[in-house]
Amino acid sequence: MEHLTGRVAFITGGASGIGLGMARAFLEEGMKVAIADWSDDYIAKAREQFSGSNGVHFVKTDVADRQSLGEAAGETLEVFGKIHVLCNNAGVNGGGTAASENFEEWDRAIAINLGGVINGTKIIAPVIRRQGEGGHVVNTSSMAGVVPLPGLGAYSTAKYAVRGFSESLRMQLAKEGIGVSCLFPGATRTAIVPLPEDDPENIKEEGAPPFLKDLWDAMRGAIDPYDTGKAVVAAIKENRFYVFTNREFLEEVKQRHREIEEAFPEDEPTPGRVKFETMRAEMVRNLMAPGNRPVPTKPPRNADADRPVSPAGG
């Protein structure tokens, strides 16, 4: 989507942090924005920030609840008529480690960080497809979906999965003129990692472990969510899959890629295997290529064609 003016974006987790940064960047492009969020407090604060704008609509939703998310999408279509850009951005921290005995926290983290992306896509991507006007999906992963972060088993599991889901989705939607980008933010000024100065009564820097102090120090120099939003706008216009914001990870990523290459066996594959995988790899390169812009065929529509089907069949 090279031209965003007049288009409609639907952003989950849109009332704070990166989601709010996207909303600001989209509005500057002349878009209309539906901000979907679970937090009443964040919605109230964002509403104040955008007071007077007729290009913003707020809707409360739980991305882990398909019924709730479907209703939020339906409300957005009633207000703005269409949805062209879907940003599956809602996320939570925590969830426990990979070998912990706790299932409840793990399940909730996976349900939001991964399930929310899947739910949003399966509910809203069909709307974008039926409109026949092209569009774009932006899924928020994390640098935790590229490099490991100690102790964040549930979070890393979900974010790695979002990356794989997004790659598959991009290849599926490319021929229909719908782009897909995956956002991999590092340290960003969001509420997901509060600082002691944000909540001095409950967060004490004195006596905190060195790792946590270093994390707080990194967050004090973190990326502005508005700059992340502008990076997302650029990726949509250029139809790029990878959206990275924090260069400090580059050397670690290069090293991990070298380790992966060095782990391959030295025995030569059979000609048949080489032929098949060369064909598959070329197909993937074409579908994942930046700027790949197939022209969609606009299907016939009726007045109710864009309304999401309720997961309950309603």
C-alpha cells in the first residue's frame, strides 16, 4: 500500500506504547484509526490525547476472546465502513519460564501474545480480502522472537511463533495484493516494562538485582514508540516484511546465523532433494520479496460482505 490517505487501520493494544505510536503515525498519513484496547485507563488517556479528532474510534476488546474481537471489528466497520490495515499489536509480559509448573500464567500469555495475533488475522484478514482493495497486516513480534531472552519462556515462545505465523501469512496473501510485515522491537518506551520513576511506591531501585537495574537503564534510552510507528508506515509503503528498530542486536543476530550455518552436515544431498528445495526456495523468495505488489481482483460485494462472521456463528 503505497498510499495510505483515507485508509482505515485497526490496532490492537492501540491505546498505549507501540500501538499508540502507530496510531499517531497513521493519523499523520491521513488515515482513520480504530484503537482497540483492553485497558479503560489507557483508552481514557488516549482519548484525551486525540480529543477533537474525528479520525479515531475507540473500542474495548480482549484479543484472546474471539467473540469480543469480532464485535470490535464489526463496530469498526459500522463506524468507518472498511478496514485496510490490521495491526495485531496487543501483548503482555510474563507467563513464566519454559519448565515451570504454572499453566495459568503461561496459557494467558500465549493466548494474548500469540492467540491475539491469530484471532485478529483470522477475523479481520478475510474482511480485507473481500474488499478487494489490497491492504496490509502488521504483526508485532519482538527481538525475543529472534534472539533468546533469559527467563522469558512464554513470551519468547509466543514471539518466535508470531514470526513464523507472519511468514506463512505473507506468502498466503501476497498474490491477493495484501502485504504482511512483522515488527521486531527491542527496548521501547512502553508500559510493558515500567521504571521505578513511573511507579515509585511499588518499584524500588534500591536493592534490585543488577540485571533488572541494567534493564531499567536500557529502557531509559529506549526507542520512542512514535518513531516505531513511522518505521511501520515506511514498511507498509515499501511492502517490507522485516521491521527492526534497535541496531544493538545486529552483531548477536549475525553470530547466531553463523552458528546455524556451521551446524549443517557436510554430506552432499541427492539431486532430487536439491531440485525440489531449490524450487521451493525460489517460490519463497518471490513471495517474501520486498515490494511484491500483485494486483488483486476485486470481487463483487453486497452490503454485508465485510462484516466478520461471529465465532459463535451469529
